[in-house]
Amino acid sequence: MDFLARSSASFIELAAIRPHSTRASSQDLERKRPRIDVWAPDPFKLSDKVVDEAQGQPSKAVKTFYKQQNAKIESLLKSVDQHRALADDAEAASKLSHQIAIYGSLAGNVVLAGLQLYAAASSGSLSLFATMIDSAFDPFSNLIMLYCHRAAKKHNVYKWPSGKARMTTVGNICFCFIMATASIVLIVESIRDIIEHIADKASADTEKLHLASLIVVNCAFATKLALMLYCWRLKATNTQIQILWEDHRNDLFINGLGIITSVLGSKVVWWLDPAGAMFLSLCIIGSWGNTAFHEFKLLVGISAGPDFLQLVTYTCVTHHPDIIQVDTCRAYHAGEGIIIEADVIMHESRTLRETHDISEDLQNKLERLPGVERAYVHTDFEASHLPEHRKNV
């Protein structure tokens, strides 16, 4: 407490000495300055390169190329505010659909977990136990992911200065590992069942078929199919729904193959049931492992796509006529969000105030791009030096 008191006193003394240093000051010159004028919308005449798609093209590949080129030019010529408005409109339009997908999946998983617990317990089939374990873990995984996504939106700026956007990716990774862990448990149980069955010479060659259990699992299959189709059309707009879609897709495969191997184990030979359970579990582990690897790349900081890098570079070079060159432009993930680092070149005769105002406006503009978490703009007067901030390993 004494340290906090001394720090507060020092801050008050500093504010008294430098009354213009705080943004809240009534004499804040930055707040009063006029907005920087930017270049015309198309300084490089990119619109002249747009090709009429209705014109006859020699091949389908050429048509596809020009279609993609036209879309890229259109994206570059849109202002940052237009990109922001389109993203906000799309988010607002799909907000209700997202909530239905998320909470509908949670409610469906809770009900299906109870039904498939009955199916597995009454039939004794390991393949149906595979479907049950997967369904039993689904609600808990959904809750963990939902908590992480909500926590990412609320944070203490002093405790978490860079925000908690990575919590979303952490929640997705936790979901993947929980589902994979459940499958490992089932593999061990299947191996144990095979060993016990071989050791028991009096055991039957087939297992008993339980019709009610198969009906329950078929109902679960139909429910998962409906949830998967609903999430499929929204998966490109939200990573949480992307994960839920993958979960429903995997559950469809699990339930379908679980029904088949359970029936084969009761009608053909007993070992098809535990073997099917192990095969299902390995498929689940592989699928979720691939998803977790993708999420880890976002968490570690993989580079943004080339289209986004081109948009950022074009935004920097066309921001103001005093920016004569873009030295370096990087964009990389920090979880779902993207961090931008841009080094721009301005003439050395420009004053500190001019370079500050232009670079700050550019930084604010970049941070308005959809998906951008933070932007850093560094200003220099020449580009013949080594790249700044390069970490030597």
C-alpha cells in the first residue's frame, strides 16, 4: 500500500509539472488538430485493370484468374471504413444465428449425453460406449469453450494490457484435448475387453443385439446431422462455430460407424465391436489433433494470409502523399486477432509533429480493419538499414 501511495503521489507531482502530458487535458493539442487528408481512392489506377468477366475468355482457368483479380482490386479500393462497416453489418446480421448455433449445440449435447448413456449401459457395446463417451464430454467442452470466449471479451486493461483475445484460441485447444483424451480412455477399455474375451474360453462368438439402444443412437445421429448442417453455413464467420461444426461432423462419423460395428459385433463376430471402437477413437484423436495444431499456430503467431498482407501494404502506401515508401509490413496472429507492424519511410525534412500525426492516423486506420487486434507504425527517413526489431536467435 505504501508503494501505491508513493506511486500515486509521484504521478500527481509529474502531472503538476507537465499539465499537457495527459490525454484528458483540456489543452490536448492532438485532440484539437484537424484530421489528416489522405490520397485519392485510386492513386495507382487499379480500377483500369478490372476485366469485364462477361467478355469471352480462352479457358475456365483464365476466367477464374480474372475473377479473383477483380475481387482483389475491389477489396483494395474499398476504404477501411467500408471494410469495417461490412464486417459490422455481417456480425450484426448473424448474431442471432450464432447464438442459436452455440446454445442449441449445448442443449442438444446435454440431451444426447443422457440418451447415449442409456444406450451404452443397456447394450454393453463398446462401440456405443465410444459414442457415449464422446457425447458425455461434449457439454463440458462446450461450457469451457463458451467461458473462454466470454472471458476474451471482458478484461482488466491494467491486469491484461494486451487483452485476452487469446483466451478464445485457448478454449478451442482445451476443447480439442478433452475430446482426444476421452478417446484414449476408450482405446484402453477396448484393449482390455479384447484381452478378457480371449482369456474367457466360454465367451460367445457374437454379442447380444439391443434394438432400443440402436434406435437411441439413430436419433442422436439425426440430431447431430441437423446441428452440423446449421453450423456449416455459419462456420466461416466464427471460430467457435467452426469448432462446433467439426464436433458435429465427427459425431456423425462416430455415431454412424458405432451403429455399424455394434450390429456387426452382434451378428458377425464379437471382436468387430471393440475393434470398431478403437478405430473410431483413433479417427477422433487424429481429427482433433489436426484442429488443435491449427489453433496452436494461431496462438504462436503464424503470419496472416497474403491477401490481408496486400491490403495492409496498400493501405499504408496510399495513406498519405508524404509516405514515400513502405519498408516493412508484417501481420501475424495473436490467437484469433491479428497484430500489424508497419515501417514506413517519410522525408527527413518533415517535422516531428507531421510524422507523428500521419503515422498515428495510419495506426488508427489499420486498427479499424476487421480482425485487427493492434497495429504498430514505425517511421523512418531511409530504408537502406537492417530491418528494425529483428530478434537474432
